[in-house]
Amino acid sequence: WGVGAQHTHNLEAWFVHSPGLKVVMPSTAADFKGLLKSAIRDDNPVLFFNDMTLGYHAGEVEEGEAALVPLGKAVIARPGRDVTLVSYAKGVHTCWQAAEMLAAQRIEAELIDLRTLKPLDEETVLASVHKTGRLVVVHEAGPLCGVGSEIAALVAEKAFSALKAPIRRVTSPDIPT
């Protein structure tokens, strides 16, 4: 393809580390519209990242005020009781497929779509882990110092006693394209 080393890397962690910025990464057409409207209305600087492949995913969208999606509020995309899957952007679709495969084995995966990486909806993540006792964080960025690392640290610090198994992260390899 002849692309630069950063071309297929997710750089959201660079911006999540910057004080004062809000960072948004939607996974659906409805969230794209709703989060974008909320970002425009926000008084703070909001960085809005969209994976270009998600532009080919059609979906229903609301009109008017009903379309608004609050910044900093994750959504439980699929309820479950056995394991919590946490992701954002394109990773949500991968997790949905994994949840379908797990369901065939009678394992109910709860899927959390973060939608906003900063501010991070800690409450939704922690409540889910307290319910399921297990956490798998999925993102396309590399494993070191990414959003997945932060979520793993959050759960280890604030919900360690609820864990029935080690936290797992599914990431891209730490290599250039």
C-alpha cells in the first residue's frame, strides 16, 4: 500500500493524555450524528475521531433533539451476565461478533460501547464488571499506554475484589505497518 507508519494506527491515546480535551469515537451512525451534535454544542474542545471504514455502515438516526448523545456516557450495547467486553469505534463490531459466538456456547457477554474516551464513563464499566466478574478490553491501538490499559487499571484499582479472572486486553501488535 505504501502508507506511512502511522497510517493504520489509532492515535486516540495521544489526545486522551492531553488535559482539557474531550475525545469521542463513535461506532454507529446514530452515535456519529448524536455525538457530533453534542460536540459542537460543548464549550470545551472536543476531538471527534471516526474510523473511515465505519462510514460504510448504514444505520437509523434520530432527528432534532432526540439525536443528541451525551458526551461521557457509555452505552450497554448488549446486556450479559458472564463477561464484560469493553470497546469503542470499530472494535465494538468485533466484540458484537465475539458475543454472538459466545452466546452459541451459552456465555452471555455484556458489551459496553464507550463512545467517549474522555471523559470516560467509569460508572458504567465498573457496574458491569461488578455484575460479570470478568473484563476483556478490545481496541485496535497497540497495547502499551492505550485506552485499554487505562480501563484495565481503573478496574484493577476500583473493582479488583469483583474480578473472578484476570483482566484481558485484545489489541493490535506493537509493530509499524
